[in-house]
Amino acid sequence: VPSLHAIAIMLRQAPDAPAPPKTYEDALRSALRGWDIKGSGQSGWQCSRGNDRLADEGERVRAKNGSPAEVEGMFAVARAKNWQSMAFQRQ
């Protein structure tokens, strides 16, 4: 049975393990692969893929159409932000 130290070294050296994101922007880009992402933390993030649009406004994420891809994107943003829960609101 390997020691905890040996296990930690094996995990750290795993070749296929991706490095954790360093910034929220890195986490967002990783969560929304294939989406075009523009903006910044101060002005918000505008994310698009085809006809799908998301606006990350800090404490709120808006979807343009409510398409399945946008809802999946909203959940991906929530995971990138480490949110524990979400509430949906129709506007």
C-alpha cells in the first residue's frame, strides 16, 4: 500500500491531469469551450456560440433565447463561479 506522500506525488505527476484554472477568465473559457468570450470582469463577459448568447454580469447570468445550449452554458458558468445554487427568472 503506497503512503499518502507517494499518492500525492503520483497525482501531481499524472500526465493527463489538467492544471486548475488560475483565474476566473481561465475557468470561464474552460467551462465554455467552443464559445466566443469577450469582455472583462469589470464590464461583464459576453459569450456567444451561433445564435446562443450569454451575458455574465457578476451575480447574474442572462441567456438571450433560453435554448438548451444556453441553459447548459448557464450551468457551466455557475460551476466556474463555484455557485452552490441558482434561481431562474423569466424576463
